[in-house]
Amino acid sequence: QVQLVESGGGLLQAGGSLRLSCAASGSIFSIDAMGWYRQAPGMQREWVATITSNDRADYADSVRGRFTISRDNAKNMVYLQMNALKPDDTAVYYCYADDAYRLYWGRGTQVTVSS
């Protein structure tokens, strides 16, 4: 089992920056990829970014060039640096971990961007 806890969400104005953190614990040795999804009110959960165990990163088109995902394996942390935020980025952001058998999810952290 893997447990994930997100932090770093908040309320800010468009154009601002925020860094989300995700702390992993439990059977972390089994984790390959980690990343982020988000879910806006009334919308389906949307993939945002992924980083693999060898630090290969990939992004949704909607955030590429503005968001950066990184991981610190020594601290069992994954981060999402979000710059140039837009009101459309408003959502609950969920951290996930993939051990090739299943996905684990955190409870999410709210990000609200005002215009």
C-alpha cells in the first residue's frame, strides 16, 4: 500500500505561481511513475503531468510550458511548480502513484485562481 498526502494549494490571482507537494509513504519501493491529475467543478478528472522513476516528465498540452513536475526520491516527494496560473487552472489537484499494478491517490488540494 502507498499513502499520498498533498499540500500547497491555495487562493491566488491570475498570473501567480504556486508549488504543490506530495508526500509518499508505505510501499514506496514499488512505485514507478508519479504525477498529478486535477478536477474542476462539474468536470471529469484530467491528467496534468507525470514523472517516471528515471525522471522522464510529460505534460498535458494545457499546462506544458507553465507547469514543472519534479521528484525527490530521497525524501519520497513529488512537486508541481505552477507558473502563470489562469482561472481555468482552478481545480482540486490530486497526486497519484503507479506501481504497475494499480494507481494510488491522495485526497487532493484545492487551487483557486481568480481573474
